[in-house]
Amino acid sequence: MNNNPVVCYIGLGSNLDHPIEQLKQAINELSALENSLLFVQSSFYQSAPMGPQDQPDFINAVAGLKTSLSANDLLLQLQGIEQQHGRVREQYWGPRTLDLDLLLYGEQVINTDNLQVPHPGIPERGFVLYPLYEIAPDLEIPTGKSGRESLKELVAKCADKTTKILNDDKVS
């Protein structure tokens, strides 16, 4: 890894095929990415699905990486991990074995056809905000317009009160 790695955060989610095991395996795979170092991971959280409600609850987490991969190269690596887990994109917000979202890539604001960073859903999604706040409570989210938004303030404003932390002995 070069001397100036970028700190980034990855959102993980699964609601099919043993979701907790899917996330544990994905975290191991993130820790093995070339030119990257997994430096922190959140607890696992359980949340209701955002899309169609006729699917199982999701298990979510956030992982922190330091990487010298470009944002696009990291995105390709994340998509490769999803494919190894049998990710099929059949239904928007539908069930999935594994979803990996590049939430933040350093201080960068990226807006291309295939990548938006910061991830546009961060402010409304308790299943992202709560685990991210657990591992990086003082984080400031770059906005591109007004500069930065405090993660602490986003968590305080979050309307999602259904996302719950999972204890190891409460695995569903």
C-alpha cells in the first residue's frame, strides 16, 4: 500500500442464505483486498427491508478500509465480492445474498454514471447511519455544496427507529 491510503467506508447488507455468515465472509474478503487494510468493523444490525416488505429482514454492518485503490477499482472489487456470493440483481431493493456499497471515499465527492460518493442514501438509512456512527462517531460527511455534514447530526435526525443492534447471542 502506498504512503497515502484513502480512508473509506463500506456498507454491507444481506437477507438471504444465512445473512450473518454472508457478512462475516465478506468482511474476511474485504480484509484480503490488495493494497487495502481493514481497520474497523461495526457490530451487526437488523433492519426491515427498504423495498418490498415480503422479504426477510436485513443484517447490516459497516467496515472501514484504508486503501490505495482508486474509487472505481474499489467499486469493481466490491462488485466482484458480491458476485462471488451469488448476488443477482433481479428486483430493485429486492432480497440479496450480499450488497456492498461504497459509502465514503476519503473526502471525495464523486458523481459519475456508475458511482456516487458519498452514497446518496446515507442521511435516511438507519442501517447505514447507526453502524457508521458506532465506528466513526466524529465523522463529517462531505456534501459538495455546503461543505460537510456531521454524522452525529444525521443520526439525531434519522427517522428510522427500527434498526437494532444484534448481540452475538441474538442471531436470527
